[in-house]
Amino acid sequence: MKIYYHSRFKKSYQKLSPEIKRKAEAKEELFQQNIFNQKLDTHKLHGKLKNFWSFSIDQKYRVLFERTDKDIIFLDIGDHDIYQ
């Protein structure tokens, strides 16, 4: 599995505080080991985002991603506003 970063993800990531960036990097390491690690709360989304998945950075921040047969695309990172 290879992770790709959408330009929207890169732009949103740059706006995060250093503390949230550190948390995100730690969670990405867990994600690379097991995308369904309990600490990530990985889940499939519903409604208009039914083709996408999300995992938690902390209680406020999430990563929105898409799964393909072989790869993962990180689409966005932020609070629940990323779902809109």
C-alpha cells in the first residue's frame, strides 16, 4: 500500500499547528502498520461521502481518505468541516 497526498490535503496540513502535525504524523505511522488500528477509529463515511473513509487524529481532527485496490489517497485533514 502506498499513500498519496492530494493537493488539498497538503494545503490543509500546512495550516495546522505544530502540535497537530506531530499527532498526525504519529497516527499516520499507526495507519501504515494497520489502517484499522483501534487508536485510529477508522470508519467508512455515509451520504454524499459514502465512497470515502476517515480516521481520527484526536477528538477534533480527522483525515479524509480514499481507498483504491492498492493505494490510499489522503484527500484532506482538519476538523469536521472537511466533510462538507
